Amino acid sequence: MEADLANAASVASIMPRLEELQAALPNGGVNAIAPGYVATDVNAELLADAVCNMQILERIPAARWRRPEDFAGPAMFLASDRASGYVAGETLVVDGGWMAR
């Protein structure tokens, strides 16, 4: 799928930048969230295409598209020094199991 290639390219370009930022700021926790597919207007065409939508859902073990509000927990974790103060240079993959399959 074209969307998969675009997503892979954008993630691949961000990961080295994340590592560079973390190296430049060794005392700062520079982290990222890799979200997977999100049910927003950006993906309206994919959501509306029954065949494409089904193909995507079949590959997400959580069996649903991510909702914008699903970012709250992971973002709070990374923003909390108490919870993630020792986490640095990491990409938190929050994609319903897409990458784990």
C-alpha cells in the first residue's frame, strides 16, 4: 500500500533525528510516539473504502483503528518525569500490535 510506504519513510526519517537530539541533550528524555493508523480526516478515504479498511483492520491485532484520544496515556507517560524519567532516545510504538505481528 502506498500509505504504508509513506508511513515507513516518515518514521525512518524521524528515528535518526531522535537519536541525534538525544545525543545532543544527554540529560533530556527525547522520545517519540509511533502511532500506526489513526481514524482522522487524514485517513477518511481509507476508512470509507470498505475493502481497504478491511485489509488494514485484518493486520491490526487490536482489530480497530486508533482514535486521537488513544494518545493521551502514552503522551502522559512520556511527559511524566516520574514515570519515564529514565527513558531516553526511544520510540514508543502504540499501534494496536501492528509492528509486533
